Amino acid sequence: MRKLLLCIMALFIGANMAEAKPKVAILATGGTIAGSTDSKLATTGYTAGVLGVEVLIQAVPELKNLADITGEQIANVDSSNMTDEIWLKLAKRCNELLSKVDGIVITHGTDTMEETAYFLNLVLKSDKAVVLVGAMRPATAISADGPKNLYNAVALAANPNAKGKGVMVAMNDKILGARDVQKTHTLNVNAFDFGNLGYIVDGKVFFNSTNLKAHTKKTDFDISKLKTLPKVDILYTYSNDGSGVAAKALFENGTKGLVIAGSGAGSIHTAQKEVLKDLLKKGLKVAVSSRVKSGFVAVGDEDKKIGFISAQDLNPQKARVLLMLALTKTNDTKKIAEWFLKY
Ligand code: ASP
């Protein structure tokens, strides 16, 4: 009799365990994945950030097989209009939710997805999976890529092996790490590259690589009490870039840090550089990145001495994120330069 009772109990527990699905929260911020237009053929000229999170979830009933899903609308914007305010709201909500769920999926426009991903990678305080996902074609288009991307993102966020990998992007069956991922095509479905961590095939997750830079729980940054972020802007250098008017105007209007999209390995037109040297003396922080798609930036010893910081291999928009966060903690140029190596 006792044996029979134990068997029944074991069966009952087993059945319950088999049913226990991971909990995944989907936080929606807008973008083309929530985009809509009248023409099924249109992949440009549509309005991004229209459909609500529930519509996105209902469009993929198969999500239920992967996880217990909840949805929340954080914002509904074209990500070219992303703001610090939305970033802070999103990061704070993620940090709250990460103690309650197994993973988070963030639907996001693709234009600035790499910036949001890197920001979260530096400020979230959990090992659990956080995955950004978007679409290159609006939800109304023939062969819209959003539903499959969303399915993949949830599969990834629900996968136990995704723990500790830092914030990730799931686009076009690829898993890409937040630090290095870049949008590399304006319209193709295969629009993201760099930071390849693995693949998602038919809902199965395969990791083949890892990100060695510090992230999430191992960073120096804490946004929990912040209401704003320091103003950091980006300036390009180019032939005949001589006046420095923009740098001066930005500084006079409250910009605390500038990222220069230098030419080659971080060169800056001399005339522009002279203006920057002057602004460095007045307290501006300057990180030098490159307008070239990949590679390290070399800042010479003389330039280092006067305050120029190498953004290493971070592109200008990612360097901006790090400089901004660094400035929430310190004004020490040496410390900031160290963090560019660390993150
Ligand atoms: N402009 C859109 C956005 O970033 C593009 C997209 O989502 O693909 O919101």
C-alpha cells in the first residue's frame, strides 16, 4: 500500500514537473516588429511602433509551448527616437522582473537595438537571459520576419544555457552578443552581424562562442537611482573637417562627453583636433572611436596624456553608451580609459 502511494505521488510530481515551463516576460518598446501599413508589399514607409505587445504575442501562439509568457508595454516608438528616459525605465523594470522570471525578451526597433542592448548589458544585475529582438519587415508585410524572430528570442530566453551570457540579440536565427553586435544592412532581413554567439534552429538553441568582456552583474554601473544620464554626443571627422564649430556648440550647451568617429584607426583632422584639445582643458571628455566598421583605435601616448581616450573596438554609438555610463560614476579620465578596456 505504501509503495502504491509513493508511486502515485511520484507520478503526480513528475507530471507537474513536466508541465512546469520557464517564465518569460516580453517587454515591448516598439519598432518595425510592431510596425504596420496598408500595403502587404511595403518594407519602407510604414509606421513603426504601432501594434501593442498582446498583438505580437497572439501572432505567435506557439510561444505558449516554450514558456509561460507575460507581456508589458514599456514604450511604443520607432527606435530612431529612443531616449534616455525609456532606457532608464526599461532597465529598472528588467532589474525588478529578473528576480521573478527566468528570462526577458525585449521587442525593439532595429535602428538603435545595438545601443539599447549594450546599455542593458552594462546595467542589468542578473545572470538570467535578456534577449532583444526586432524585425526588418513590418508585421503587415509578406514574409514578415518578426514572428519567427520572436519565437527564437523566447526559445533563447527560456533556455537554461543562455544564463550568464550577457544581454543578447536574436535576429535572423543568429544569437549575437550585445557588446559587439552591429546593424550592418539597412533593409535586408539578415541585417545584424558581429558578436556571434550561436544559432537558433527550429527553436533549438546552439551556443558556439562566448563574450569575454565584463557585463551585467560584473560592472561598475548602477542606474537604480538615476533619473537622467549625462549628455554625450558623437561627431564625425572627414576631409576638410576644419571648423570645430559643432564641438564647441555642443560643449557650450551641456555636453559632458564627445565620441569622435575618427577616420581609420582613430585619426582626427588637425583643425578639429585643436578645438578638441582646447575643450579637453575645459573639462570635456573625448573618446576616440572610428567610422570604419571594425578594428581597434590607437591613441598615441601624447594624445593620451592630454586626455584623449581610446574607445578600443567599440563603434561610436556603443562608445557613447559606455562614456555616458562612465560619467555617471567618475570624471577621472584614467578610470574611464580603463573601463573602455574592461567593457
Ligand atoms: N526604424 C525602425 C526602428 O528602429 C526600424 C526597425 O525596427 O527595423 O524602430
